[in-house]
Amino acid sequence: MAAKTYTLEVVKQHNKPEDLWIIIEGKVYDVTKFRNEHPGGEEALDEVGGRDATRDFQDVGHSQEAKQMLKKYYIGDLEVDKTVKLPVSVRFCTYWCFLFIRIHFTNAIIATTITTNNNTNIG
């Protein structure tokens, strides 16, 4: 059976202590029942409720046991939005950065070749 998928908009709605979902590495977890048991305190989960908590989870350095416990609260996967496009500034930078690097290294190779040929000592 395929895993159920949830959009980020749906996950964002589950951000209250009595209805608490989080995302870790693209997987959605309902941690409502775990909230009171969380060793780091309820507030730690409350702060990341309804959003991607991957960085927070990794930064704490959870144990393998904690990672295994996640399986119990797994309810599905985060839906990948295939319509998301990079902002124009990023697309523009990507193109111009590539062009700059290409020109820069081409000129460096040409300059090195010219310098090498001009410094050749015949005699």
C-alpha cells in the first residue's frame, strides 16, 4: 500500500498541542500523543509543530533509538510540489554565474598559454 501524502498546507494546520504534526526528512509524523513524553519537553515539539523540523531534529543530535521511535508516529510523506520554480533572481544568478565562471576560466587558460609561450627562452 502506498504511503499517504500530505501537502505542506495541510501539515501547517496541525500546529496545536492537541493536534501536532511535524515533518522530518520529507516524512510526516503525528506526534500529538508523544508530546507529553518528549524528553526535551513539550515546548520543543510545540515550536516545530506544523512545519519541517528536519534541521531542529538533526541539530539536537538525536540517538538511533529516537530515530527508531519516529516510525511509531509516521503517518505519510510530504507531497512534493513539482510546480515550485526558483525565484527569478536565483535563475538569473545561475545563468550569469555559469557564464562568468566559463569566461573567467577560459581567459585564465588563454592567459596562461600566452604567458608560457612568451616566457620561452630560446637559446
